[in-house]
Amino acid sequence: MHLSSATLPCAIVVPTMSELRQDPITADWVILSPGRASRPKDPRGNEPSSCPFCPGNENRTGEAIDRIDLPGGRWQVRAVANKFPLLFPSPEAAQPPATPLATAGGLLLAGHGAHEVIVETPDHHAHLGVMPAADARQALAMYVRRYRALAEREPPFAQVVLFRNHGEWAGTSLAHPHAQIAAVPVVSPLVRHRVACQVNYFDTHRSCGTCDLLQRELELRDRVVLQTDAFVSLVPFAAAAPCQLHVIPRRHAANLAEIDDGALDDLALHLTRLLGVLRAQMEASFKLIPPPDGAQMAFGVAPASYWDQTLSILTKYQGMKIEAKAADHYDYSFATGK
């Protein structure tokens, strides 16, 4: 039987506002946000003069929610509300369309939450792998500040997810170095599963699984790449991708909010050294995923060729799967290469 495209039904019923849908079989949550299709796009950074994140164009992003300044008052890092958000802070602004939607047994929620952009540097062409560690540390400090602010909101959100795309194949729409942070009203099944695995390990061994793993790796030394006072970078025994690395804190921490100032200095050193080496060897697009609130997750860097189900683009209407590639402690995971 031959089917033409004209006989096929539309795969996605496009909502008029942001909404969350849960798959009735897998229980995965997906955000549909049609407004994201209108966001500006310059993934290769060819037009810095029109970049909304560059100094002089601050009026295009609106007033900063938070900022870190250089001596003299110029900004070094800015956090702003996303002008094309996945989720909306006002429940009224995020209501699903009034027209009934056939959910086929799945759940449908209004797209209520928060979505911010963290502009990491005024330099349009900067890269985490080559910028001074002190500058990278300021960007990481803003990650922590905005994570804590969203995690402490009342009424609380269920999960906070911070993600950073680098390169066109990773899905970035603007090349200027920036991260995004979203607070969502649900917890993904993958996060629940990883937390359950950690709980089961603790019930059996009365200790943290990743702390135990780190201790064994430090004794073996075979896979340790970089070691400082606060972090250890190593190649995991069961690496999920070529060139994958885990950067693990030496002091147990359940989430990003528990990283102190001293540890941020070390984390910045690890990020710049590791990404600098990987950038010199291969200019790969990557995703950077710190752990979400309420779970012990991976800070992951993955190339476009390594599909880790962290973000899912749903045609031009822009969706996001509320999942992240997980590890059990507070385990920053790096993967790049092909």
C-alpha cells in the first residue's frame, strides 16, 4: 500500500501556549513550547553586532535578574529571563488551550515554571576550554546562585535543570557563551530511578555508591586523569561514550547548591583544563548538564553524535525532555568525541 504525505495525520498537535505532556506508557514528560520557534538564531556566531547577549545590546534581553560585575561596574556575567521561554512564571499565562485535547491516557499540565538565560561572558567568541579559570569560575558561581534561587522558591518547583549547549549540532541557537536554567513542576522517571538506585545501594552498603567508587578509583589510579583538593576527573570503567570523563567532588554533595566557593575554584580549573584539551583535539559540539534539584545527577558534556536523551527537539516547535543523563552522586560527567 502506498501512502502519500497528504494522507498522513499531523504527528504533533501544536499547542498555542507552553504545556507539559506525559507519555501514557513510559511516563516520560515532554515540554511543548511553540513560542521557542521564534527565537533568534545565529549558531555559528557570524553576527556579533546583532547578538542580544553582547555588551551594548542589553535592552534586547531586558533587565538582569542577577549579575556579577567587573571592577568599574561593567558586567561579567548576567542572568536574565528567557525572552522565548519553555515555561512561564505566571500560571495564567501558561494555561493550555481551551479546546479539549485527546490525551490518549497521558497527563496534560499547564506550562508553569521558570526559564532563565545565564550569559557567561561579555566576549562573543569565548570558550570554556580557553578562558581563564577565574572567568569560568564566575560563570559557575552564577550557575549556583540561580540554581539556589529557583530551588528555594515558594511554592517550590519539583526540579531545577541547568543545561548548556555548545555548537550548532548540540542545538544552540546563539553562539555567544550562555547557559539556560529551567524550573519545572514535575520530576522525570529517570531521576526517580537514579535516586531509587542510590537508595538501594545505601540500604545494602550503608554508604554512598559514588563515594565508594571514587575511593576505589583513587586506590587503583588507572583511570584518574586530574586530581585537585576538591575534585577528581577520571575515565569511568563503563564509559557511555568515547572520551567520556567524570569529574567527581571529593566531599559528598547532593546537588549544585551544596558546592562551596573553594570547590568552585577547583571545578573551574577542571572544566577549563579538560575542555581545553578536548577542544584542541576535536572541535566538538557538546552539552553541559549540571545536576537538577532533588537528585544526584551528571554534569555532562556530550557531542551531537552521542544522543543521550537529555534534550529532545520536537520539530520546529521546540520541545524539551525533562530528563538528564544521570550518575548517582554529584557526579559531573563529560563526554565528547565520536
